[in-house]
Amino acid sequence: MGGNQRFGRKRGMKRRPEQNSSKKYQNVKKNRRNSREQKLNRSPSPDDSAEENSEIDSEEEMEAQKKEEEEEEVVDYKEPTMYDSLLESLRTKQEEYNSESEESGDDGEQAHGVSDDDDEGSDSESSRLSEPGASQHGSGLGNPVARIGGTETDDDDSEASGSDGEQELRVNGQPTRGACASTSSFHSHLDHKLSKEEVDELEKKKWTYKWVVAMSNYKWRGTGKCFLKEPESFLFHGLKPTLHKHWLSIYEKSVGADFDSSKQRLFFSICNSYRDILHHNKKPFYLKGLEEDSSTMDAYVMHSLNHIFRTRDLVKKNEAKLAKLQDNVKVDILSNEAFLDRGFTRPKVLILLPLASVAFRLVKRLIDLTPPKYKSNVEEHERFYREFGAGVSEEKEDEDAAEISESKRSSKPSDFETLFGGNNNDHFMIGIKFTRRSIRLYGDFYSSDMIVASPLGLITKIGEAELYKDKNVDYLSSIEVLIVDHADVILMQNWSHVNTIVEQLNRIPSQQHGTDIMRIRQWYLDGQAPFYRQSIILSSHINPDINGLFNHHCLNHEGKVKLASEYKGVLPKVVLQIRQIYERFDANTAEDADDARFDYFTKKVFPKIKDSTQGGIMLFISSYFEFIRVRNFLKSQEASFCLLGEYTEQSDISRARGWFFDGKKKIMLYTERAHFYHRYKIRGIQNLIIYSLPERKEFYPEVVNLLQGSACTVLFSRFDQLRLERIVGTAASKRMVTSDKGVFVFC
């Protein structure tokens, strides 16, 4: 397919240094920490004020002095950068919070409110922003709270006054003991202050799973305190009532009334714990798992919506407070941590998906799960259906989609038709912005709340930013929820793109992008944002690449939750009477496994092939690098072989299949990715050698059932246990990797 070939590109690009931007934000940190002392030192005493007043003899002299000082300030501010100007605004603050501001802070940041609408706001807040002293560009010395992520804000939403029934008592950004439990998960996660000991421990990347909770045919394991033992713990802590009510009504209409025990509620509870999550036994929609897949998707979509709305509510609530305090020039908001409510940029949720058809399904559900009050209008709706759908408009989707699917029906397996029956584009990226009353698709990335992208689409943007100085991906600097869904499909594309993207997250941005740096949370400035990012990885199976990402790049201070599954295997799906011979080779370490496999093949397996007069020998190989290695070896041995890989030209594929079937070529090399994207039915297979087990367990019976002979040989080592247990079953795989025997036969 055209899309998968693009994944062969090498990154080969260097990152630009971030020293300049980092130093600028370090200056903000230092000035914020010392702001109270600086203000006390600069605040004039009564005696000083009297002495100054005695030196000014007339109002004319006072005005002249002020004018002269203003002129000096103009001269001083010509050279400094935007950051320096904002830092100077911090230095010019004169007084502490008075008792009135302290009481206002104690009343709490009820985290509710409104989105920032830059197109709906002719309200009171926008009029305040036009007053003298308000910063319209985020770079002046006026009101330092006039912009949120580069966008002006409104305070015209009813939820800003707490009408949603969700209020929390908070002091200096920390929840009090009397805080409402329903808002604890969001705030306790983001307001937690990491100690140096905690940071040091997180940087070790060592995780101890202390508890296990069994459910059905799998178990959840986690670090830290267990929150899944009791049924009553599955509460919607912090879910906005508006979202909860709408979600419940949708569930009751489509499924039934038993929502409390549903999979949706369970997985939402896990997401809402703000722990990193690895769910690697999710039955995907294209493998007859539509109900389970949809339930999981609903849960993380609702969690994402809740995080976005609560973030906006907190910002909006603070904006409303600050608007009331503007008339009092003695109020210094910069000393109260309760007003630190944002990151460097606006986007907070990043969702990585493999195909545009999968993104189409997700965004449609996102719109469905958004309460009506937030989606009176969905902008660019038709464009989205045109570019992400299968060319079917929303009105005709139900009646025409079935016909289109039927016309494309072929001999391919049903899961192939379901996964690849829609838009197969693997190069996409879309920003989604929630305004007060509408959803804006195709929003500018810096003004969006959520970004939905494919790894290839986002890696292209990262590559452009590394090559061109006028481009950047600073919109990734403040991602607080990362979701990688259908990671098993991304594994068939190019997993290294995911690693690169995650490494790019939560970096100090190269530019300011209009945000008010005086309102940035302290842990962003301290470079601790990766410790506050929640990462959710969803897959139908696990492999070392996914494990590596979860263990080494997901460093959430809340801890981790991962699945532990028992597999029954897929051997019963082999319908032919075939002797399946598993031969184990020894490898000392995981790094040595590839070399040990190749050595075993060249010395133990290939000599039998070379001496045999029989043709129709297929070598099934999982990894493309192994494919190249074996190909080069066969060339060196002048063996008769043909190739069927993911990068083989279509004309060469047809020719190779014909040669193999006619016996003109003795050996065929066939890769797992080629099978994933094409599902060829190869004829003439008399002897099947599985050089490396497939990642996807369903491919094993598919390939073995193509065999026209009576024997199949499988090579494996103890480092293949993750793949092995999915095929032969968990219990059998444990015996096979620990047994003194080296050969195992299944019939």
C-alpha cells in the first residue's frame, strides 16, 4: 500500500538546541521564587515616602519627574526581548496581597467555566481587555493575564459561577481537606509538588508493582496504592456532572441501564486515576471486538474531555477573580500560586492513531460524547467527512457505506476488510478546539485543545521544525494526556516514530506564543512536565518496543497500571493435520537473540534445505531487518529464492508468486508486514519454516493453513515468550522456555 511505504523513511535530522529558551524560563523561575523578598525590599517605608514627598515642591515638578521616568523606561525597553519585558513587569510589582485577596484565594478556584472564544466574545471580559493597561499581544507590561495560550478569553459562561454543581475549596493551588471529592483527581494530580527525592526516584525508571486485582481472564497490576479492590472505588471522582449526565443518557439509549458495572465505567475509573496505563489485551473493532473497543474508546474520550473542560474551567475561574481585582493596583496576583493554572501552550491532549479511518471513528464519537451545550455548531464538519471519511457524507453514510463495503468485498479476511475498508491514509494531523458553544475542527495547533495525529503526520512536522528555523512544534510542550490507541497497528508501520514523538513532548518551547508566563505552573518551569504527563497505551498485544516506551518514557508521578493476561493460544485454529515442530535455540541476552537465531538457521536449518531437492519452501520472517539479513545470506549461498516483502514492487510480487508456484524458485521469503498489508494467499507451499514468530497471533493459523505439505518448523528462544504465549498459550510457553528439552511437537 502507498501509505505503509512511507514508513521506511529515515529520520536523520538533528534537533536545534534549546538553551536560549530554557535560560529565559529559568529567569522566570528565579524571579518568581524571589518575588516576595524583592517586593519587601523595594516597598517604600512611611519615612521614605515622607522624605520623597518633602523633596517634591509642586505638582508640576512631580509630573515632570514622572514624565522623565517614563521616558527613561521607554529607552530601557527598546532592547530587551519579550521575555525580558515580562520579567520586568514582575520586578515592578510593589505590594503583597492584602487581606481581601487572601480571602478571595481561600474561596477557591472552583474549577469550572468556559473556553476561550476568540470569535464569540463581545462580553464584559473582552471589553476589559480593551481598557488601557491590558496586554493585547502578551508582550507588554500591562495586564499579564489577558491572554490564554495566545487567545483572548470570555467569562460569560454560566459554569464559571459554579452552576455545574462542582466546587472545591483550595488555598494557594492546593486542595484543602474539605475539598469536594468529585474534583480531587484532576487537581491533586496537577497540584502535587514533587520533592527532590521523588524526582530522583522517578528518574531511576524503576517500577515496583505492589498490587494485583483479578478481573475475568486478566489482571490489573499497579504501583503505589491500590484503587481497584473495592467496587465502591469505581466512582467518577472529578467528572463534570454535565459530562456524566450526557454519557449516561447515551449509554442507556444504546446499551441499557447497567452502567455501574460496565467496562466503560471501569476503564474510565482507571484513566481518571491519572496513572500511566498499558492495556495490551484490547480486542480491536476489526477483530470482532467492536463492543470492547468502543467501550474503551468512550472511556478515554470522556476522560480527555473532562481534562480539557476542567483545565479551561480553572483558567476561566481565575480570570473572573482577576477581573474583579484589577481596580485595586495594590493587589499582586503573582505571589499566589492559586493563579498558576496553565502550561506553555494550549494543547493538552494528544491522541496518536494509525489510520485516518480510525481517526474518523474517534472524532465522530468525540462529537457524540460532547454535551449539546458545548456543540451547538461543529465547524468544518463537511470538510472532515470529506478528508477523513471514505468520501461519504454524513447524511448518506448509513445507506451508502454498506454498499461501498459490499462492492469492495473480496477474498481477504474480514478483519482486513474492516480495518482497511475506509480511508487508509497514514499521514494526517488535525487540531480540535472547544469554544463556549461549538467545536472547531482543523483549528490552529496552538489554539487547539486536542491534537489527533498519525505518527507519520506528526513526525513530518517535527522533521520540518528541525530543518527550518521558522517552524517549530512548541504546541507539544504542554501535553498532559497522551493516548496511543491501536498501538499494535502502529507497530506494523514504524514504532520508532512514536519514540521520537514522545521524546519531543514537554520540552521548553523556543518561543512564547502569546501565553502569560507569569501564570505558568511552577513544575513546567522546573522542567518536570514529563512527571505530570499521563500516558495511555492501548494495544491488542504487547512487545518489547511497547514495553520499552512504557518503562522508560512514561514517568508519571502518580504511578503505573498495566495488564497481566493469560492466553489460551491459537493452535486450535490450525484446521489442517500438520506437525508443528518448535525448535528452541539458546541466547544469552535479548541483544544476542537475533545473532543466535541467524546462527542457528545457517548451521542447523539451511543445510537441510540446501541438500533437499524439494521446492516450495517458504521462510516466514517477522522483522524487515531479519528479512534483509537472510536475503543477503541466500545470495551468498547462490540459493534459488524469490522475495515477497513490504517494499517489493507489485510487478515483482506477481512474478515471484508465479515462479514459486511453478517451482522455478525453490525458496520464498515472506514478511509479516507484507502479510499485514496484503494478505496474499500463496500457493505451492510444501514446507513452511517460521524463522521468527509473528507479532500478531491471528497470522499464525492464517499462514500455517496455507501449507499444502505436512510439516511446519518454528524457531524460538526464551526471549520470544511474549509472542510464543499468544500462539501456544501461556502455560505451554512457560514450559517450553524452561524445559530441558529443545524440541516440541504440536499436531
